[in-house]
Amino acid sequence: MHAIAGSQAKEDLAERIRSILATRNLTLSQVSKRSEGLYGDRSTYFIPHNLYYDLQSPTFTPSIYQIFALSRISGYRCSDWFLVFGFDAEEIPRLQILLPLNRTTILDTSLTDSNACVPWFRDRLPSCAASAIAPLTQLLEYGPPRRVGLLSAPAGNRCRYIKVGQQDALAFPDLLPGSIVRVSPKIDGSLLPRNTGETSKRIFLVAHGNSLYCCQIRLTARGRFSPVVAYNPYADIEWELESLSELQGTADLEIRSLVNIQPPPMAPVVADCWTPQPLVSGPRVSRLLRAARERLGLPLREASILSRRIAHLLNDPTYDVSASSLSDYEVRDSLPRHLPKVFTVCVIYGLSLVFLMATAGLTLEEAGRDPIPDRFMQNLRSLGLQCCAAEGGEPDSTGFLGHLLQISGEVPFFLRHSLDSISGLLSPSIQDFFWVGGEQNLLHPYLRNALLVIVNRHKKAPLYSAAKPIWQQPLYLLRKRDGTYLCGCCGVEDGTLIVRSCSDHFEFSERLRNQQDADVVGEVVAIARKLA
């Protein structure tokens, strides 16, 4: 039964490829001859004339070099050909978010498919007026799907996104291990400390030697600064700007998961006081892979174990890479033949797929740039949605949606596949999102500059422990009988909900009869908040 289904899938794949090539007036035979003329018949780029027959084998996949040649000859994008052969490049940042990575990693948001259709919204309210806290369903409703490319910022203006490593959370508890942080490349000089001993008011992304850190900085001497380690106040370590350290941007948004928060271990940079070595760079795949692995402090065996977890998460053993294979990659200057291995290396080493391909000579400037027509990509693109023919321009800026987009900035569409891992919910929907950006009397420091929260509506039994620090106190959303909402720490004593303030700036305490004066909507499991 499974063999028949697999055989049918291979036949469908061959027919799909044949149909796509036909839109360019190409046959497989012509493609094979062109690849031979461009690269030679013994090159890794060569596309055999019997590719359709090879596809019948359950273990065969074209190499990344062959897919690149197919893209160049057909004029269609590499990322679309990846999808045709069953490999979604957007899985790379999703897996980076899902895996517990020790070191801070730049997420590869360049892989977001600009041609994909995503669910989009329209205003329910005629203006941007909204309550301090409100369900998102009261403010927005689903509208026609839109293409990511029409809703995204221009490529040159996009921010970078990082995932804070378990060992790099110098700004804890302002930033949690595993938090997704948006970093603006613009650095306002007025935000930097000017006087010796002064601490910056903003959090910066700092490249120190081979590693990345998100932290505040304190000026210690001319041209030198110290990272501010809030949770582990050890002796100051001086970093010298421009030679071994560089400010790479300003953190301006955090997407914080509140599921299973753990305090970070002592950061190696604090514990060891090591002298960083400049990042090894060069036009060689072997150097790039070795430098990336050493930057993460990953032994080959541990990297292989991570690859095994990726294979398990994707239910596909081809993503598993042995330690010996990883070692081989670091001594030869070509990419692994199998595309799943390339994806795995990008995930565990925190490498950009585009940059890794370019290092191996596969520059996208030489590849195709047109999207494969939608009719051939149905059930392959994200969610399988179809955009309407008449797609409008920018959303209306007069309503709540325009207001939210204005204050939040660019939308991180790459996170749409990761909301389940961030929130711990199987299928988070708009019903689980709440607007909290209008609340002024904050009951918890996590809510400072918060915009949206995700609520687990199945967790309605609030817990509060006076023995736990603030960062370990769970947050709950309550709905009062007058229709207003509260968000803060609370517990139940003798049928009474006791809401407490965990903020230093606002004293508050309220006793409410459980299920009479107020109901617990659920526990807050994720927060999106500005860091300005």
C-alpha cells in the first residue's frame, strides 16, 4: 500500500516537473544538454536525461548543485525548486527556534517565501480605538489571504532576528534564554553611554570575537566597555570596540515564550574570561563550517545528536548526519550532495543557506528569479492558500490594524510556522491572541511595552508562590464581570482570586470572588513586546 502511494507520488513529481519546464518551452532532454554545455557531463551540476527514471527510486534526490542548474536554466527560483522536490527552506528557521541552542544564533529570515499566501486581517472597529486589554477577535477579523511579499518591508530595510542562546542570556531577565529578538541595524549615537560608569538604556547586539550577545553595555574607559550581566553580577570584563567587538544593532522587539522558563547557566564569556579570536573567513566551505561550529562550541558528536533530533522532528532519517560526515564536510570544499544534509548543517551551525551556497559558488544572482506559477505549487506553499486576483496595497492605516503595524514595525512572517513551539499550543489561532498594548497600570514587568500575548485557555487554575522570584511567577488573564480584563499574577485562596502586583512602579492588590466577580481566561504563554 505504501509502495503504491510512493510510486504514485514519484509519477506525480515527474509530471509536475515536466509541466513546469513546458512553461519555458523546455524538455528534460534540452535541460540536460544545456547543463552539459554549461558545466560538463561529469560535473556535479549535470542533469541527466533520465532524471524522471531516477526519481522512481525511493532514495534518490537531486543534489543541491543539480537543483541550482535547474533553476538557472529554467529561470525559476531555487527555493521554489526546493519545494517541488519536497524541501521547504522555511523549515530551517523553524527548527532553529525549536531546538535548544546554547549560543545566540541569527535566524535565517531570508528564506521566507515572498510569494506564499498567508491569512490576513481587516478591522472590526472603524477607528484604532481599543480597550486597554482586549481579545484580538474583538478588534480584527479574517480578510482575504495576502502575499508575504506585498506585506513585507523592502529587503534593504529589514531587521535581523536572533534567538538568544541558553548560555548567552546576559540580559536575563530582561531577555530570556530562547527569546526571539528583533535587531534594528540602526544605532543612534545618543543611546550609547557617554560617561565612564554609565550604562546604556537600550540593549544592543554585540559581536564579540566569534560570538553574539544581546546585552546592555557600560562604558569603562575610552574605547572600552563592559557587558552588563544583570542576573550574574560577576567582575566586569572589558571588551574593546572595533578590534574584537562590534555593535551590530539595537534590540527593539522581543517575542518571549513563557513555557518552562529556566534560569540561564553562567555565560562562558563571564566564567572563563577568554580572549576571543577573530572569526575565520574565506571563500571556502570547509573553513566556514569549522568556524561556525567552533563559534557555537559544538563538538562533532553533539552536533550529530542535534541532527538526529532534526530527523526525528521531521520524521525523515535523511536529515541525520553522523559525526564522521560532519568531520568530512570540514576538510572538503563542496557542499553535501543531499539537500537534507545541507539544511541540517544550516540549522545546527546557525548558517544562512544563501551565504553557504554562495561560498560554494552557487550565487543566486546566476540562478532563476521568477516564482514558479501558483498552479504548479498548490499544496506545496505554506498553508496551501490561494490569494485573490485583485490584491490590494497597504492595509488601511486608520484602523486598529494600521495602528498595530505602525507601533510594532515589520511583521516577522517566518514565525508563522513556530507559534506552536513558542506558545506550547498545538494549533494557536486568533482566539488565543489578546491585545495588551493599552494597559498603563502594569502588574508585571513582562508587560512593559507589551503589544500582544498568547493565552493558553485550558490553564485556568492560577498558581502563585511567594517563594518564587518575579520572573518565575506565571501570568494570567482575567475577565471581570464588567467586561474589562486584568493581566497579572494571581492565586486562589478559599474560592477568592487574589491578584497581586509584581511591579515596582505600581502598587495593586485586589480580591475577587472566583467565577462570580471574575473568571480566569487562561495562562499567558507568550508575549510580543517592544524594547524601546
